[in-house]
Amino acid sequence: MSREKKQIKISATMKTMDYVKAGILKPEALMVGDFIAVAIDDGVEDIVEVLIIYIDETADNYFIEYKNDFGEKDIVTLYHTDDVDWFILE
């Protein structure tokens, strides 16, 4: 039994993607997989990916579990009237 070898060509170019602000959403409009801006320090924001959305029994508070570009996870609390900057990759 002989083995056949196949060659695969892989492109050496890498396409870069940029975050582009697509709008402003309320927390109830967020979906898993969305990219949003969250405050991480005084006046410093990071664009993160939404992983899980928890809502309290009053539907006033949204607990958004997210991960940043380094894979670090955290939770941010948003009130139902908060505005959230929403981004897409372009």
C-alpha cells in the first residue's frame, strides 16, 4: 500500500482587521458575540467580545461577561438606560 503526498499552498499574506464603531445600543439589544466598548480604568476603554448576558429579576441590571483580546474574562454591570458603543470588524 503506497501513500500519496499532497501539497497545500498557503498564502503568506495576513489581512488585518479593524474595529469600526457601528452604533450605540441599549443593553437589551446586545447579543452574544457582539463587540462593545467597556471602561477598564479611569477614562480608558477597551473593545471586548460579549460572551454571556445575565439579566436580574427586575430587568434593570444587565451583567455582561466579556473577554478582551488577551483572552481575559470579566463582568461589567450595565443599567437598562445605559448607552453602549457597538463595534464591528472591518
